[in-house]
Amino acid sequence: MSLGALLRMWRQRALLTQEQLAERAGLNVRTVRRLENMGLLRPRATSVLLLAKALELDGAELEMLYAAARGRPAGPDEPPPADPRPWTVPRQLPADVAVPAVRERELAILMEHHSVVCVDGMAGMGKTALAVSAAHRLAPLFPDGQLFVDLHAHARATAPVDPGAALTRVLRALGVPGEHIPWHLDDRAALYRSVLAQRRILVVLDDAADEHQANPLLPAAPGCRVIITSRRRLACPGDARNLSLDDLPVPEAVALFTRLAGRERDAGTSVDVLAEVVRRCGLLPLAIRIAAARLRAHPAWDVRHLLDRLATDRLAELVAGRHSVVAALDRSYERLPAEHRQVYRLLGSVVRPVFGLDAAATLLDVTPAQARRLLDELLDAHLLQEPAPGRYRLHDLVHGHASALWLSAALGGSAEREISAFEQMAGVRLGAE
């Protein structure tokens, strides 16, 4: 029986179309068509073996297929070649920096059996630390490796990683030679899924911009698991679990601060003072880590002195080396569409960070329905919170950040121009009914 006839017979037995077989094997559908129609007389051994894997052929069938591909029966001294699929075992997880007794409830959720978990939250909420900590705990369950892909949605001076480029890097990490990586994004994603078939791999996709960037990197194999982190709320596929991170409870925030600052630095400090320090940090893990780092870096300071400094301009104080709360919020703000950046700055002009939908509509001079749509973008970007339907809240540090941007515009004489520009974009006029 010819190679084409064998392929057609086994493909039909598997109830697969040519397109489905090509996707399973990580090959171009034109290759499958040419093989079945005998338009490709000397197929590559790699292609033949990938097709055999996709069709789940047994040893005898594989020998028949290999012999047909060679154009003659396979002799006893010419066994089929070894499986050409790459079997590099990646171990890419960053170091675990989690602190005991912090985010244990969220860790427990990540340890549950979900094929995909999407972790979202505002900048500095500790999404990456949580994902990496969970991945280290889960690693023994995935002996074929752990992949960590930083998608750089909010990296400084770096554009978000293109899905095709991310797939190329991952395929290389899995051992696929560069010359075997297809050009088209869909073909790369199909090859990626083929390489991960029958393997148990844990994949961490960190700082995803949106679903378009993350979806091509989702394996189809049931033995794989994925953890995605993002500053945006993602529409996760299938039975995926969404986990939104909120501020730390005060006891966990104090535990994080004291662990990072060093027990000797807070000796004799009352629990009330420690609690006030972490509240001044907005109960935000990034801010708490920076505050603890500043205390460690200044031996002459004590916790009360740090608290006094945080009581003045805390955003200016929450800077340690390259780490800064302002810089983290800047990157979230810069990723907003222009219209929503203006909404964000206008919200910074309010004295109270908690307000209702009607108040927001009045401030923005739009209808409540228009206001809701504008605020939804900030909610999705975790630059705004909705503690109750129709009630909104700016996180303390976000409120300070937005206020600084508004004040900068006002001092620059551009506040009125900004309002006018926003009216034009929103299609309304001040005072219009």
C-alpha cells in the first residue's frame, strides 16, 4: 500500500480532517495533502514521525509507514529512526521570593486543579511573586519542565512581546531548532501544542497585555497547566479560574513588612505603629517592599521615623533604586487609550477618592451611561475599584498618582484645555442638557 493510501486510511480511522491532522502534527496542511496525493515522493523522516505520533500508530504501523515513505519494505537492519521531537526539559522559574503567611489563601486557590488560572490586579499587587511561588510548589507535579515567559505588557521602555516572538523563544527552549520553526503564527502555535502533547508542563505567562497575546501560548495537552498574570481582567478560556488580587489584610501586610525589614529593625515598635506604616503604604505589597528596603538601607532610621516620612509625600518616599510605585502606576496609565488617560487625570481632581456614578457623570459632564463605559476601562485596568454597584473608589496610592497628574496639568495651565479636549472626544459640551 502506498504512503498516501496508508495516511488516508489511518487519518479516516482517527476521524480527522487533513487540517486537523496537520495541526496535531505541527505541519502545514499542504504537506499532508501532498503526502496523501503522492505529490511529495521523498518526505522528511521528521514529518513522517510527527504524523505517526499524531495518528497514534503502534510499532508495526509505524514500520509500515516508514517503509512506504522509503518506497520499499523496511529491512531488519533498517529500524525506524528515533523520535525526532525535542525533549529538552526547561526549568525556567525565577527564584521564589514569597513570604510565609502572606497570600496563603490565594496560593491555595492556585494549587487547586485548574488547567488555566488568570491572576489579575493593580500594579504592585504581588501577582508575579504569587504566581512564581505557586509554580515552585506545583513544579514536582510537572516533571517535563516549567516554562516562564515574561510578556512585558508593562515593562519600562519595552513594547509588549509579540505572540509569534514569544512562541519562537518557547519552542527554542523546548529544543526545536530555529530552522524548524514555522513562519506563520498559527503554525507556530500548532507546533507548540504538538511538542507539548503527551507531556506534563507548567507554563507561567507573566504580565500579559490581553487575551490576544496570551492565547497562542496556551497548550492543549490535558497534562499541562498555565498561570497567567495581568494588570487587566482577562476573559480566560474554558474552565479557567479568574483570581483578582486585592489589598493585603493588615496582619499579612505587617508580616510582610517585618519579614523584609528584619526583626531587629522593628524591635520595641508597637503593633499600632507597624499597622499605620503598612496603611500608609496602601496595603500594597510593592509599596511595603520598598518601605522595608528603605528602612534596611538607613541604619539611623527607626520605624517611627519612616512613618513620619510617609506622612508627608509618600509617593516620593516609596522609591528604592529602580523600584518605584509612581513608575509602576505610570506604566499602567501610559497603556490606557488617550481618552481614558484624561478621565483618569480628571478623577484625580476629586477630594474624596470614593464617589458614585452620578458624581462621576457630573465631573466628566457626560450621561451616566457614558460615564459607566468610560469608568469600565479603568476598572478593567485595575486603576479603579468598584466596591458596590454604581460606587467607585480610587486606591489611596492611585488617587495620589492621579491627583499629581491633574495638578501638573493645572500648574501648566492646561487644565481648561484638557477639559475642552475631553468634551470633544466624548462628544459633549459643558452645560449641555
